[in-house]
Amino acid sequence: MISSASENFASTMKKVLNEFAAMSSPNVNYSKSEAFFSNTTMQARKQFCDILGMNEGKLPVKYLGIPLISTRLTFLDCNVVIDKIKAKIHGWSSKILCYGGRLQLINSVLMSVQLYWSSIFLLPKNVIKTIESLLSAFLWTRTENKHTGTKVKCADVC
């Protein structure tokens, strides 16, 4: 909800949320909820949070693993997705997987991680190149960081 950080609105909001909780099964967990402010004095922020029993949140926030930011994504913002892919590859590196098995894991698991982020954001080119490099290395060498000459272009295989 977007509103002014007034005492009156905080009381009304708490009343509405409690009435909603009374009519439906989920209860509002105020200790897990956060309030975000813009151009508001510290006194008004504290008063608003005290009335609702919420903490003040700081940006950027993650929702379902995705950072909620208003600017363009940077390489650092996307380190999370790169680290997830590296962790999965690292876990599979110790297993003896045939070429077809690695290809299946790339197409079904690793590409879905990238696809999830790509469906929400326009990923920077260097992030996409890094992910493609990781996938190519895993496909041909079973690890995330060995790069050797490939027999076929990765685009032809994937």
C-alpha cells in the first residue's frame, strides 16, 4: 500500500488488516512485515512503525529471490543467479554423467534458473556471457571453470 506516513493512516491500516485477517484464514505477521518510506522524517517513520508493530525496511528488497530495484541490473546484482548456477554445477561435477546427462541437466535445470530471471529483467550482456561460459564448460569438461576447445558450437547443441 502506498500512503502518507500519518498516525491516522497507520491506525486505519492496522484496523483494515486485522479485519481482513478475521474474515480469512491467514493472519498478518507484523513482525515479519516491513514499511518503506520516502521523504519522511525519522519521527514520522518511527511513529508509523510503532503503531503497526513493523520494522522499517531498507532497499533493495528481495522477493522470491529477485531484487526489487528501480534501476537497471548490474553485474553485481546478478551474482546471485551466477552463484546458483555455479553451486549446481559444483554439486554435479563429482558425479559421473554422460554427455547426454549433462546436456539434459543444462536444458532442464540450469537454463530454468536463467529463464526465471530473464522473464523479469533484461539481464546485462556480460551476465549472459558468463552463464553461457559456465554452461559450455560444464557440458564439455564436467566442471565450471575448465575451458578447452569444443567439438561443436554450444548454440548448435543447446
